[in-house]
Amino acid sequence: MSTHKKFDIVIYGATGFTGRLVAEYLVKQYAGDSSVKWAMAGRSAEKLAQVRDDIGAPSNTPLVVADSDDLSTIQAMLDSTKLVLTTVGPYQLYGSDLVAMCAKSGVDYVDLCGEPVWMSEMIPAHEAAAKDSGARIVFSCGFDSIPSDLGVYHLQQLAKEKFGHVMPRVRCRVRKMKGTFSGGTAASFKETLIAAKKDPAKMQALLNPFSLTPGFKGADQPYGNKPYYEDDLGSWVTPFVMAAINTRNVQRSNFLLNSEYGDDFVYDEMFMTGPGEKGETIANAMANDKSMGGDGGPKPGEGPSKEERETGFYDLLYVGSDAEGNSIKVAVTGDRDPGYGSTSKVIAEAAICLVKDAKDTQGGIWTSAPAMGDKLIKRLIANAGLTFTQE
């Protein structure tokens, strides 16, 4: 990968709702920091200029016109930057050419993808090219799936220090969360279901917990499709809507870390709803909620108000255990709503970490833990409002 590039990072999709938030974060967090050279990219120079002015970015903030309908403009964008941060989804509709071109051109790539079927197709199609060119492709760099991926990674490092070995069983339990899934996430979910219903192979990939670990199949994983009561936590738990992507990425991290968590590693995610009849009622209501696939909620390009984003939060508990009865707990929290406020900060820090800190990471298609690990945890704690705490 050439280091003689005009920009470190180009935000592709900067005129969209989430892309705008990423740009706004960089303006506020890295104002006056000349070590991070970034630009805003999108289809319309006029709209880019309007967003630049609206978010208070300097008037000399570079603007790059790039349109997925004209791949020559995409290639020109890649020629100018070390890394592309793309918020243009659903990625199965708008991302395939960009991944292919980054892999071929040696340009790093981060996105907000929550589409495991598409990712399972991109890995065999482009990993060899990325390894050859030096491009580091890192999917799922937002709320799905960095808190989960790094939460498990951090727990396992602590387990090795305390017990001398990793935990073969880890549970993620969402204790509290305020905020909504993004319009882009909803659109991606719908497109994934549409594609899976049309193609049995895609449906199989959607249901396979090891769809992102080519050639490796580990232990049977909990399906997590019905509420139940967990005695040790004293709470009912119910299916968590992001589990389908987060669990796949955590399994891929284990795969890329040469089964550091073990060949028999078992991981699942559920939402805690509390004890008693009230907890059971909430759990059942959440299990029957189909709004993610419905027509309600935000559309791509839409999102909550600034106040709603800033009053949002999440609190995730990771519980590791082994056959000897040992256990360890780690909490990961975020100080903004997961779908927008926290996600925009997390992907920005992932992009900077990949370019500035993770220089030893080789080309390939990665997840956040093996690609950036402790370096990214440090950045997220220092800048992005996340905590990683042993309990």
C-alpha cells in the first residue's frame, strides 16, 4: 500500500445521516490535529459543501465527488487516500464494487456492515487480493460489532492473566440500552431477508454461526430464539436483534486469532429484561417484536435528534466461564445511542487506529479484535465514550 496519499481517510457517504455524524465527530475531536488528513466524499459537490458548512468544518475541508454509478470516480477517490470509511449501505446493494476495488488497489476499508451473508461472499472473493495488495478490509466497525468483538477479546485477555487460560463459554447480556437501530441497519436487515428467501444457499449462510470462518466449524452454538430465565443472573433473557451479526464476527475473530478462544468456543447474545412476571412479560413482548423488518422506524438517511442521540447509551455484560466453575465478567458501556451517536464515533476511531496505530496488521479481510485489539480499546476509552471494566 502506497503511503504517498493526499488523505489518510475519506468518508464516503458524508452527506448521509451517519456519514455526516462521522464528519462532525472528526471536526470536533480532531480540530487542529494536522496528523489526521481527511476528506468528505459523496455524489454531489453542492451537498458536500452544505454539510461541511452545517457541521462547522473548516472551509478548506477537502470534498471528493465519488459516485458508485461511475467507477472511475471511485477509483480516483481510492487513488487519493489510504483508507475509505464508507457509510453507504445496504452494502449488498452498494458495497461490492468498492470492496473489490479497495482489495485490488491496496486501500484500507472500514464500514458499518451488519450483513453476514454479503460478508460471507466478500471474504472468499477478495481476501487473496487484499493480502496481495496490503489492503486491510474491516467490516462491522460500528455498534455491530466492535463492542461485542472487543468485549470478548478483552475478557479473554483478563481470563488468561487471572486463570492462565481463556474461557470456552462467553455470554453477552445486554443489561440496558436506550436508542434505536439505524435506518441503514433496518434496510440492510430487509435486504438480507429478501436475498435469503430467494436463494437457499444464502439462507443457509444466514443461519450458519460459522458463515464467516471458511473451512472451520466449531462447537454447536445456542440458537437463542426464545426467552428463558437465567438463574445466575437473576433475570429473564430474550433474543437480541444484533446477535445474528455480532456472534458471527466474534467467531471470525477467534478464527483469525488461530482459535485463541478455543476450537470449542461457545458464544451467544441475549437481552436482559429483569426478574419475575414483569421480566417475563417484557421478554415475550420483545421476542415477538417484528419492527426491525417492518416499515416503521427511520429510513436510510434519517435518524434521531441530537438530544435523542446524546441521551442514549448501552451497557453490555460479558460473562466468561469454564468447566471448573471459574468465571469472569466484563462490562462494556457507550455514552450515546448505539445506532448513531456511538457508532459514528466508534467507526471514526477504528479508521484512525487502522491507519495510524495498526501498521503491523497485514493485508486481508479482518475483524476489529485481531486487526486492532488493545490499540482500538485504548482509543475508544480515550476518545469515543466507551468503557471496558472488569466486574
